[in-house]
Amino acid sequence: GAVVSQHPSWVICKSGTSVKIECRSLDFQATTMFWYRQFPKQSLMLMATSNEGSKATYEQGVEKDKFLINHASLTLSTLTVTSAHPEDSSFYICSARARGLNEKLFFGSGTQLSVL
Amino acid sequence: QKEVEQDPGPLSVPEGAIVSLNCTYSNSAFQYFMWYRQYSRKGPELLMYTYSSGNKEDGRFTAQVDKSSKYISLFIRDSQPSDSATYLCATISNFGNEKLTFGTGTRLTIIP
């Protein structure tokens, strides 16, 4: 089946630093990638939607200058949390929609970010 | 009111029991319904996908959609400890719309 690889799975950083999270579709072309945030015991909150080669569309309340999304190719999207603060600590999950498989949304394994 | 309501649980049942997980939704435009399973600190994985009303069976799992009452269910037969996870329902009106709407997830524990 289709695989989405997300790295790193776990990162600790100091407040004020930036962290980059990568999301790769390993065996399919991802026409659209989504970035979610999940707090403990809560559901996934969509942060932004990105299509290859175009600017990401951010959900209301998500700061686009803080959460930089780059979807440079059909197999790679990155989320950079800039100037991270403790309140940014969360579980971040990417997902990718496969071309030709509209009903299937494949998720990465998630990244646990802890900002000290 | 949330567009998709799901009891967060936790729900604990003995091994071998039938599990019933449910969601309700408010938007009658929703047509596609999914159930995802998420293990702790992992990304969700698609379990079941249904379109419009009806039942769909896959092994021990049965997904049921009743659009008239805006009610969706997932049944797990012969539950196993490995089924212990959080189950999220999700729905979308059409895939051109792009965004899935998720329930909060139900934490399920199967007791050996």
C-alpha cells in the first residue's frame, strides 16, 4: 500500500529555534498534502493544505509566517515551525492524497514536537 | 455545535466482545464516510470507507451509514487486544472540497 514517510518522529528544541518536519510520499505522487496538529486526547486539527508548486492554504487562526509550508515536488512537503515556543509543542501529522485515488488519504507517522 | 460528534470514551470491553463505535454529523451534504484507527503516537490509518448510506464489511469490521439520521457506526466483531487504539470517524462532501472533517476519536481498550 501507499506509504507516507514523516521525519523526524520526535524532536526537542529550545524556545526561539526553528524546526523542519519532512513528509514524503514514497511510492505515489501526492497531488495534495495536508498538515494537521493534534493535542493529547483530541482530534486532528487541519492547519493547512498544500498543492505542489503553489502556496499553501492556511486554516483560520493558523499563522502562515510561523508555520511555513513548502510543497516543492509531488513527493515532498515540509513544515517549518519558526521561532518555536512551548505552546507550539504538539503532535504534527502530515497526510497525502494520491493522484487517482481520491478517497484515500495516507497519513505519516507523526512528529512529536517538544519546545523547552 | 461541531459538524461531527463522537464520544471520546474511553471504552473498555473484554476480548471477543462486539464493539460498537458511533458518530453523528450535522451537514447533510456529507457523502463519504471514513473510519481511521490511530495507535498511540502514530498517524491514523484508513480502516473503512463508505459512500452514502449502507453497510460495508471487511473481515471483522463493518461500517454502517444511515444518512436519514446522520449516524455512522463501526462494528468490530471478535475484538482482539490489538484492536486497542483510538478510532476516528471522518467525512467529506466531495473530494474536490479537499478537507476531511474528523470526529474527536474514541479511545478503545480491549481487555485480554
